[in-house]
Amino acid sequence: MSRDYRFSFGPWNISEGADPFGPTVRPTISFAEKLGAYKRLGFDAVQFHDDDAVPNVDDKSDAQLAQEAAAMKTLLDGEGLVAEFVAPRLWEDPRGIDGGFTANDPATRQWAIDRTKRAVDIANALGTKLMVLWLAREGTYIRESKNAIDAYKYQADALNQLLEHDKEMEFAIEPKPNEPMDHAYVPTIGHALAIAHLTVDPARVGGLIETAHALLAGLDPSDEMAFALASGKLWSVHLNDQNGLKFDQDKTFGSVNLRCAYNQVRILELAGYPDTGRFIGLDVKAMRSQKAEDAEKHLSNSKAIFLRLVEKVRTFPKDVERQCIEQRDYEALELAVIEHLLG
Ligand code: GLO
Ligand code: MG
């Protein structure tokens, strides 16, 4: 019997509903209140941006940073929660406006590395050895603005400095092809794991696959996961859903394409993912139209749909699968999958 899945999300997944065309529509919920939602909704771990744990991280001394991160760890312990990872939020700082690690200005590149080292220190204080790097602004609006060859070298160089800074920390790159930039330098897990091999310690550079990001890249999320799993490098996931090629929607897992969601669960099951001790992260967003009192349902529904799909994967008739594959009757296999999903 495999271990149970453990679930996580980030405080940004409970939000006030602002979008590029309109202001917030729900009241702000304090971090402390959000923490209370975790156990209530059946979640085990918190995904942190560095400044979720230590606000205004750049303005804090090392001593303040250590003290505030330790206080956050105490808060987590009190709630029976753990930190899954810390991600440096470089993309909100004015200095990172044109990228951090790939900025043309060497001083900005240094700031991005230094800020991420501090995020590593926060991760240690919170008791996690996993960093996530969503390389939000590491890309271009126009090709001519950067030298892409240099940009890849800069990213490997930044990783090297981080790997040296902490000899035990693991770095999971979260690929995304676009948004906020027109073109991101690391759009797929293939790119991420190739960059791992440009570093001094490839074994400590892996990936986090987000459903919507893979779909935006025109790829199948379960295959992206499989690619990382094949080298033991799927260190987290951001499950959600996406309705076609448009802005990153972060919809409830399985709400658009149930078959695609089923296949993501299937690949995690085939890999024995729960036994790795890694978490199922849900990077989902409530619809803007959702009333404040119901603005957590995207999280509980995503988890419920995930668990229903685990049951579906586990109860799929293996003999039918075997026969269909032996006879190369994929029409029959397809119908069997659909009938099973229709239940
Ligand atoms: C946005 C990303 C974002 C990251 C998070 C962790 O498209 O998915 O939500 O996952 O900031 O770095
Ligand atoms: Mg994400």
C-alpha cells in the first residue's frame, strides 16, 4: 500500500481577486488567517515566497531575517504544518524589471543572486531543503534586448553560486513559456534539466511541473512530469488547469480537461510519487466572481478531484489495458478510459 499523498499550496492561492482590468473584489486575508485554512482544508505544507516568510526581505539585516524566519517556523510548528519550499520573488522588485539572473546590468544580476542566497537562508530557517525558481522575468519582450547565449550562461552561473552557498539545498526550476515575458528562456522541463547539466552539481537541480505552464507550451503535462520523473527530478508539482492558449488561468485541477488531469495522476501513480515524500502542490486561483465566503473552494475542490482521480487510476481494469495494448486496439483502450472516467 503506497503512502498517502500530501498536499500543499501557497498563501498567494487565497487572493483578493484583482486582475489586470479591475481591482480587488474580496477583503484581504491575513497570513495568520490563511495559515488556519491549511489544516481545515486538509493540507500539510506551505509553499513560501521568501517575502511571505520575511516581508521586505531586502530591507532586513541578517539578524532580523534570521529572527523573523525563526518566528515563522514557530508559527508553522504551532499549526502542525511544514514548509515545502521557498521561492525568491525577484519579479516584483523594481530591480528585477528586466530579469534578475539574466539582466544586462551586472549589479542587477548580483542582486538577484544575493537575494536568492537570502531566500536559501530563509528556507533553512523554515526547515526545508527545497528552493523553487520560477524564472518569471528571465526572458525578453524583444529578442534584440539581450544576448540569449549569455543569458543561459548567466543562469547556470547563478545556480552555481547558489549550489556553492548551500551544499545541501536542492533547486527545482518551474518552467513556463511566457507571461509575464513574451518569451521565457526556460519554457520546458527539458530546458531546465539541460541547464542542470551546465552546473557544478546537476544532481541538485531539478524541476517543478505546473499543468498550465506545460499546456501554454503546447505540451502534455503528464509527459513533462514523466521526463523529470525518469531522472528522479520531479520535486514538486503545481496542479491546476487551463482553457486553451491564453493567459495563465490557474483553474481548479481537472475542471477543464478531466482526461488530461487523469493522465497527470496516472503518471504520478506509476512513479510511486507519494513514496518520494514530495508534495502535491495546487497552484490554483479562485475565479474573480467568487464571493469571499466561498473563495477557498478552488483548493478543496482541486484536492477532492485529485483524490477521485487517484481512485480512478487505481481501479482501471489492468487486464483490459493489457489486452488492448497486446492487440494494439487503442480505440478500445480509449473507450475503456472514457467509460471508466464517466463511471
Ligand atoms: C506563475 C507561477 C507562480 C509560481 C510561484 C512560486 O505563473 O506559477 O505562481 O508558481 O510564484 O514561485
Ligand atoms: Mg506555479
